[in-house]
Amino acid sequence: MDSTVPTTEDQSISNRSTKQNLWRRFWSFFSVRLGFQRLFSFTCFVILGGILAGFSLAHFRSLVPHRYYNGAFAPGETYWVRSGARKVGMIMHLGAILPCGILAVLQFVPIIRKNYLLFHRINGYIVLTLLAVGVAGALILSRHSFGGDVSSGGGIYGLAFIVIGSALMGYYNIKHLQIEEHRKWMLRAIVYMSSIITQRIIMIISAIIVSSVGGFATAWYCDEIAYTLDYNDTKIAIHGSRECVGGSAPTRQVLIPAHMDQEEPIQMASALRTAFGNSIWIAMLIHIFVLEVYFHLTPKETARLRSISYQKQLEAGFEHPGSAGITSDRWGDADPYQPK
């Protein structure tokens, strides 16, 4: 056989190579159009930014009145947010954090930062304001979110602290034109905020594991059970607890087994409550770790932005050009910055 005649296998390899090249060119085209310097950063943006924006858009339904009490929350969760300060807190949280999740994605598009700086600044202030309002609403809700145990409350407060703390660090650094540190801290704020998406996945997986292991239960007030089961004594006796039938002791607490069964809404909610606290902490740690790995893999971007910071600070007359913000050489023990 003539060696110059391509075999079927050669043609298959060639076709795969052509498709891969077309996909790479297509991906690179959009990466360059949006202003990304590296394909790796663009890929991370599309995946993570797309998930955050999609999650936020999908959950706007929670703000629709008829869904607010029906289907948008886990069983029993709306008991504490029917009225008063906690209802205000829920509206604050959802009404602010959902648009924040969408607008925040725009802050990390390089072409917007470069060509539409005024929009980037205005949108940045809007994002920070929405973030603060959303976190404040979450803190109002923390006492009774998914049972309100110490682990859950601690996770909510811990997440609120690192999100707001990172946002404040980012704001301080940009006011001092320390762009590379601003980038890092604002990425931290939004990525930490996004851990609530990962937390949902971990919570469901943990609830399934808890159900399989068995022996777990959470405490419910009788009135919570009655509210969740429409104050129907028959449902309360079958799906809740006989101790709560009749509504004579609304503040009595009873243990509900944790079991993921759609036919048993109280037990399913109990399983989710059991898993809620640890899932916050695990998701938070995963996002912290992954983001620090990303920073470790992009030192050239940090160096490039540090050089731009130096030029801008020098032009603005800052006392320590290159290190006017919170940097490791000025505030820590790193060697002084030397512009290249």
C-alpha cells in the first residue's frame, strides 16, 4: 500500500485535530474580544462567572410573592420570615445579593475596565452597596436559618466576616491605586460570597449521607411543624409528632429524624438542617483554597498590575509609589518593591 495514502485512522485523527483547533480558535476569539490576557483566566471567568450569574438569575423567582411562601424554600424555612424584622431581613438579603451576583460578574471583564472605566467605578459602588445590604439581611436571618444551631450561625457570621472584610480591603487598596491588591481582595469577596452555591451542593450530599447513616435528628418547635403542615392535625400526627397535635403547646420542642424523603417534608427538612452548618464551613474552605491556588498560578498578572499601580501612584504623588496600599513590603517583611 502506498504510504502517502491516508488511512481511516489518520483521517479520524486529522478530523479531531481540526475540531480541536476550531474550538481553540473560537475560545481564543472571545477571550481576546473581552480583553483577557490569558486563556486560562478567561476559562475560569466563563465557568465561575457563568455559574454565579446563572444561580442569581434562577433564584430571582424567590422574590415573586406567590413563590415566597411556596416552593422557593426548604420546608419550614418560611416560618420565621413571615413577618417582622426577619421578613425584612429576607427581602433585604434576596433583593440585594441576587442582583449583586449578576453585576459583580461584569466587574471582572477586562474590556469593561479598560474602555468603560466610569461604568466600572459606578457598578463597583453598586456592587459593594448591594453586598453590604445582602450580608446585613443574612445576619438578621442567621438566628433561625435551617434550625439556627451554633454551627450554622457561626458559619453565616464567619462567611459574612471574610466577605465584608475582603471587600473593605479591596476598597481601601483601590482608593490608594494599588490595583493588583484590589484585584485580589475583590476576587476574594465575590468568590467567598459564591461559596453559598457550593454549599447548596454539599448540603444536599451531606443530607443524603446523614439519611443513609441514620441516627440524626433536629429539634423543631411544635408550631413550626404545624405551620409547615398547614395546621392539619392529621398531617401533624402522621408526618410530624403526635405531641404537637391540637396546638396546645406551640413552643414545645420535639426531635424529628433526619431522612431525605420527599413524602416526609419535615424529615427531609430535618436532614437539610443537620447538614447546613458543616456545609457552610466546607464550602468556605474549598473556595478559599481554590482561589489561593489561582493566585499562585497567575503571578505574571499580579506583576503586570503592580507595575501599573506604580505608574499611577507615581503620577498621583503618593508617598510610597508601588506600595501605597496594603502590600507585604510596606506592612510586612517582604523586600521593598523595585519597579522594572
